[in-house]
Amino acid sequence: MNEPLPDRVVLAVIALTIVLVIGMAFLFRPGSDQDRPFLWKDTTPPSTIESPVEGSLAI
């Protein structure tokens, strides 16, 4: 039967995995947010927005 791993080895593997996941999250994140516009932002001026149709479910 296989010998169980020592506690230090298991803790080292868990710590290394956490560091690797956090490192990959920072490595593969997109560039700065300043040059990219918000995708959800409405670019239409408020004066041209139509009011909802009577009887619709729009808020």
C-alpha cells in the first residue's frame, strides 16, 4: 500500500496551488480600464430617449 504524504507536503501543495491560481488570475486579467468604454453605458443623450409605450412592462 502507498505511504501517506506528510502534512508539510500536503500543506505545501495546497499553498502552491493557491499561489498559482492567484498568479494566473492577475497574469491573464485585461489591461487598464481607462482606455475601454463601459459596455453597458447608454450613449444616447437623455433628450432622445423615448418614453415607454403605455401598457408595456418597461420601468
